[in-house]
Amino acid sequence: MPASHQDKKLSEGYVERIGSDCEGQHWDEGMHVIFAQFAGQEIMLDNESYLVLPEEDVLVYGANG
């Protein structure tokens, strides 16, 4: 791997909710996703932390957890 790519870290998680623009596409709640470490915007909702990601920030997605 080139040195410029070795520093990049990835994060992973599971889809909790799907925005209305993405419904009916290839996304499912519970789907495992991998994304860049600093992608998206973290929000707090009912004392829970969530990461809101635009579809283009998801690098890899797979089957439900």
C-alpha cells in the first residue's frame, strides 16, 4: 500500500435508520457498514450517540449483523 494510504483509519457500525432518500435501495436496517474514521456527523438523541453518514461516505456494506 502507498504510504499516503497507510495512515487512513476505518470505522465500522450498523445501520440504525435509513433516510427517506435511500429507502427502497440497497440499504437495510442492521446492515454492517465500514466508513472512513472521520466521516459523518455525530449527534445525540435521547442520551444516545449516533453517527449520521451520507450514502457516499459508506465505503463497504454487507449483510445484516
